[in-house]
Amino acid sequence: MIRGLSDATSIVRAVHTRETSARDVTSAALRALGAVEPRLRAFLCTFESEALRAADLVDARVAKGERPPLAGVPVAIKDNICLGPDLCARGDGLGYGGTTTAGSRILARYRSPFTATAAQRLIDAGAIVLGKTNLDEFGMGSSTEHSAFGVTRNPWDTDRVPGGSSGGSAAAVASGVCPIALGSDTGGSIRQPAAHCGVVGLKPTYGRVSRLGLIAYASSLDQVGPIASSVADAALCLQAIAGHDGGDATSAREPVPDYSARLEDKPQRLVVGVPGQARSGANSPELADAFEASLNLLRGLGAEIVSVDIPMLDHAIAAYYVLAPAEASSNLARYDGVRYGTRANLSPQEGLRDLYERSRSEGFGEEVKRRIMLGTYALAGGYYEQYYATATKVRRVLREAFGRALATCSMIATPATPGPAFRIGAKTADPLAMYLEDVYTVGVNLAGLPAVSVPMGCTSGPGKPLPLGLQLIGAPLQEASLLQAAAMFERARGPLTHRPEVTAI
Ligand code: GLN
């Protein structure tokens, strides 16, 4: 990174005033990527020459008097978000090849024919795509260890996971390669890796950002959103990607407010609700202390801290791990080796059934197969009422309870995760332990709410310092006030006491 230009806001200002060029920023970002990538493995592919060409196009736009809102900002895109062969709708002929793997062997040779709306909007706003980032296969996981293409390491401690499933995006931002990355969040995959990597992650309200071109995991829960180096950068990114899209029937028609304009304002009256579950005995002691200190910090800023009661939150994990696999089992049926996906090589004696069976057995990883089986079971005749229908009811009651709680407070606070990033390999043999990582995040997706994870401090050892995340949850479409509160918290908290072990800044 160019000194003093490590955040998107400063980069945009410097490129607009031509104090620097998008090309220089991009070259510096590519050097940073080259320096840290061998230790982190955050990227599945990178676009050196394409990024430099894209930067030249942005510089040309600026020279003509245009002021693209993300001019020259290097970004990374989670590899379940499609980039088509022709990236610039303007017909500049700039292409990134269309590779989109979703972290799966089954899509290793897939080429997307089009670009996801969220990615296209970033590009149109002047952002420069450096590459596609690693993830748990199809977004299923909390550590990025379930990628078919290797493990990404946490920049704070390379023996630990970066969280997941958007672990590559979080590691890229945390190591200073780029100030903004796109992630997707079905049950915490933006907020949890952001927390584990000491950066900001925002899951927008369901429908706020288009899902067109996001490879579906669980369609009633999936959202695209920013992982960013600061709350201000998250606001800039959300501004570019939010808004209605005719290509996604679930995208909201409500106008997009100006998220950056009022970011520095102090919310008029801030009442922060804390559910009893936020103080679970399962929280690590240091995280529990950091959470109480954060509430005190908010109190000192004039917030009123109140208790809220959301009993159904106890059942969020159980409901999520029925509903998400059920939707996944249906969404992943399309990878049959005929329409999509790598096709198994058949011997002359084998038939169509073998083609399906072998393509799917060879193409999907263990965790994805586990989810498909769980989901198929939950939807099967005889079990449907007991599992899928019950989980749907839990979801409705939970959504109503969140609604009631959010009528009595401005936002809800919980930790983003129960503890700091865990060691690589610590939970791979125990799926249930891995699922419990999501205890604070999945309820938000079931209720369709916006939530932000913002760093609240670091552990003090023994071992390397590790960041911890505070989660703020808002009412539908209240991203602006969530960002305001998160920005206020971030300013009052000040810089984190420690820095990542692997950093380009
Ligand atoms: N860890 C959760 C899961 O495995 C959430 C993943 C996500 O948000 N994509 O389903």
C-alpha cells in the first residue's frame, strides 16, 4: 500500500484530486498482495494485468472529469460471486475470465457467463478487482478449512483460521492488501471472519443488496456485503452495492440512503438491548470481559444499556442447521455433471445414474455432502413436519421476538463469536463444535436483519494477540444508524492495541 493510503476514503480522495493515480494505488496493492500471499493463501486467483488495465480506465475517467465514488480502490471478491468474461459493461473489453469456483472441485472449470450485480456495481464505481478470495465450499463452514483449494491463514496468527466462510476476503483486508472486499453471509460468513481478523463486516438486511450472480447456498438467508478496514469504508462499499435490482426478485425497492454523509453524527438517542444469551458461559473469559468493556464504552458515549428477552434465540442454531442444509440440498441439485459441474469420466459400462452419482461424489467435499444429506433428510416425506416445518415455525417466532425487542431499543448488542480465532484443525473433526461458532450470528439471518461486526479489542495472551468482535444488530433497513453507532464505537475505542503478524501496511 502507498503510505497514508491504506483506507478507501483516503484513496478515493487522492485519486480524485490526482495526487496519486489508480494505477499507482493498484501497483502498490499488487505488491502488497505478492508480499503477504505466500503466508496467507487468501486468494484463489489474482488479476495483475487486468487490474492495471482497469486502473488505467479509471484514471482516464478521472481525467475526463468523472468522480467515481470508489475511484482506484483495490478490492477482493469472494469466489462465490460471479465475475463474467467481460467485466466492463461499457464495452471496454476488459475481462477476468469468468472463473468462479465457490471453493468447490465441482466448479473448478466453471466459467461464469456474467458478472454479479454487486461486483459490477463496485467496478462501475471505479473499484479495481485484485482477485477472487478463498472460502469454505459453497459458503458451508466457519473456518475456510472446507475449501477444496487449501486453507487460508489468519494474518494475526498463521496457525489459526481466519474464520469463514469469507475467510479469504477477511484475511485480504486484515493484512492490508485491500481496504474493501466482498463477502457473503448466510449465517455469519461476513461477520465471523471479520471478527476473527480484526476488521469490520456488515451483513445487510435481506434484500438490501442484490444476490444476482451470488452462487446460492440457502436462498432465504444469503446476503452479499462488505468486509472493510473501517466502518467508513464499509459504508462506502455498501453505498455502491445496495439498491434494487430487477434481476433479483427479493431485492428491496426502498431508496438507498447516503450512508457516508451522516456517519460522524452521534445517534440522537441510543438504547442498546442486550439479550441474556450474549453473556453465555460458553464465551471465552477474555471475550466476556471485552464485551462488558464495550458496553461500558457505549454507556460512556451516552447509550442506555437495557436487557432484552429473546428466548427463541436459544434455538437459532438448531433451526438454522435444518433450514440452511434443506435449502442447500435443493440448490445444489443443479450440480449434476450435465448442466453444471465437473463431469466424471465414465467407462462404457456405466450409465446416467453413474454419471450423476460419480460426478457428485467426486466433485463435492465432505462438509457439503454432510449438508446435502442433512437437508435431504429434513425435507423427506415423514420427517418434513418434524424438522423443516418445525424449524420454519421457530424462525417465525424468532423473527417476531427480534421485532418486539427492536421496538424497545435502537439496536441489539452481542459478541460476534464466542471466542477468538481457533487453531487450524481444532474443529474439523467435530462438525457440531464448528456449528456452535455461529451461535451469535445465525439468528440475524433467520430474522433477515442487518448486523455489523466491529473490532472491540484483542486478547492479551498467552500466545499472539487475537482480535475480538462486537456485533450490533438493527431493525430492517436500518444500516445507516447501525453504521453510525459502529463508527462512534470505533472512534471511542481508538486504534487496536496490537497489529496483525502478517501485514503489508
Ligand atoms: N458457518 C455457517 C454455515 O456453515 C454460515 C456460513 C455462511 O454464512 N455462509 O452454514
